[in-house]
Amino acid sequence: MSRVAETSAAAWLESLPSAHLALLYKHSPICGSSRQAEVEVSDFISAHPEARVYRVDVIGERALSAELAELLGVAHESPQAILLAGRTVVWHGSHGEVTATDLDSAYRAAARDLESEE
């Protein structure tokens, strides 16, 4: 799992390849639900080592997290997972929806959709 490496959400979004999937995981280090969601995201990564997964600490990187919510049009929640195809949100979930099973289903569906567009 990588950190969002850019200093602005816009720059990070621009750096994403348009024909690839990326999972953005918004995590709070002081939230029990986030700790459980992080385990689920790790399980997803184990099943999909090819997946590009990025993490934002919503406490330490509050401005970046807020900017991402605004640019993506997805209201901020934590924990939260946002699946992007390029710069387009194709799925998002928060709290109890951030499970390895839900992430896997969303990822597989989005990958099929990308393949059918090629």
C-alpha cells in the first residue's frame, strides 16, 4: 500500500493512468473501525498483488483528504475505500462496506468493464 505521494489531490489524480484501476483507502489512525478496515484492505492486497492501492491518513493529511473528497465528489468518511478507473470513481464504500469481499467484487467488476472498453 502506497501513500498518495503528491502534495495536492489534483496532482495525484492527474498522475493516475487513465486505463488502470486504483484503490484509494482513507484511514484514521485513531479509529477502531479503520483498524479493522485496514486488515480487510490488506487481505484484498494479498488476493490482488497487482492492484494499485493508495492510503491517505485522514488525520495527518486532513487537507489532502478533504481535497480528494471534493474533487472526486465522494463525501468524506473514515474508513473509506474509493475505487477509481483512471480519474473516475467506479465504486466507493465506507465503514462496514470496506471488506475484502466487497473490494474484490468491485475490483473484478471494474476490471471486466475496463477490458470490455478496450
